Amino acid sequence: MAGGLGTRLRPLTYATNKHLLPVYDRPMVYYPIQTLIDAGIDDIMVITGGQHAGDFIKVLKNGEEFGLDKLNYGYQEGEGGIADALSMAESFVGGDSCVVILGDNIIADDIRGAVDSFSNDFGCYVFTKQVEDPERFGVVKYDEEGNVIDILEKPAHPPSNDAVVGLYMYDHTVFDKIRRLSPSDRQELEVTDLNRLYLKQGLFKSHKLHGTWIDCGTFDSLAKATQKFYKDNE
Ligand code: G1P
């Protein structure tokens, strides 16, 4: 998912899409695509939008850089949110399950095990990571036994420090569920509301990530991501 206007990263995003900005030696979107490739996923659709959507073709072309011979592209009209963007993939996914990754998320964990176990499962898998600034993200709420009982989008008073990572796995019912969503206060179909539908049906599992996770949506986190790879390469 690589849409949106990238308003939080202006002026960097006036002339290109946020997900094509550099993170050390490559465009940001390379990292989540590589996460999918490393998990054995090679049937990939990039969903973008806005004025700079054409830049993706110039950068990613047919995915040769990742050993692919073809990449699929979807275009989201307007800024309808992550769940709305996912609905662009309905005919691409067909009756299969799918893995969704946000184009500004850098995930160090190897997710192949989770992808493999999800392919024999149903419902929705969500991944969490303990952070110091949960109010920036979707946040899970636990009961006393440690079961997830709710997910809140950017809560002013977070019920835990476990942020929802921009990585989700869904069964084939996801597109029907998206049709049941209503726009949030910011007029978007929220991925958090989609995940809450699965949670209410008891078809939801959450997994904690252990490695580095960076959402590059702010100047500080973008700088941190570049720093991480720069340091790793020293
Ligand atoms: C989105 C989701 C949020 C999630 C985050 C992860 O937020 O709405 O639930 O925690 O991605 O990167 P956004 O970064 O689009 O504001």
C-alpha cells in the first residue's frame, strides 16, 4: 500500500510519493517489497494514488530488481484510507488469502513462518510491536488474561504500548468486510475498523514482532531508518 499525500513529510513529498523517498541507499518501498519476497511471496500488487503514481513505474518497473518478471499496479482515487486502497486488489486476489504491507513500514523480522501458518488458517493475523509512542498508531487493548479485546486507532490515552504494525494477513472474506465499513471521522475506511470486524467474529490472531520495526511516516522516523541501515553497513 503506497498511496496517500504524505502531508506529514512536506516539503519532501511535493515532487514525489512518500514511499519513493530514500532510506539510505534505496527507495522506501523497496524494504516492504523485499519483506514479501523473503517470505516467498512473488505475486505482488502495488497500490498507489495521488499525483505521483506514475513515478512507481519508473522506479519499480516490472520488479526485476527483486527477481520478479511482473509487478501488478492498482490506482486508488482520492484518499479513502488503507482499507479502501485494499479494495482495489479484489480481482487480483480473487478467492485467495492475502498479505498486506504498508509501503512505509520497515520490518526486520522474517515473516515466512507466519505466512506459511496463515496459508492453512483463516481470519486475520495482525502483528504488534512494543513502542514508546503508541498514540501514533493503532494500539491493542488486552484483558487481564492477555487476550486482545479491542484495537484503537491513534488513541489519546493508549491502553497498552503495543502498536499495530503495518502488516496484515487476511482470508478471502476481507473484501466483503471492507464493503461493510463506514468512513471514520477523517473520512477514511480504516484498517483498524477492518481488523475489529475480524476480532468481533473471533477470527483474529495477533503476533508480537521481535526485530526492528520503523514506520517512516515522520521526519524523525525517516532519519532513524536511514541511520539504521547506514550503521548496519559500517
Ligand atoms: C496506519 C494504521 C495504523 C498502524 C500504522 C502502522 O497508520 O492506520 O493502525 O499502526 O499504519 O504503520 P498511518 O501511518 O497510515 O497513519
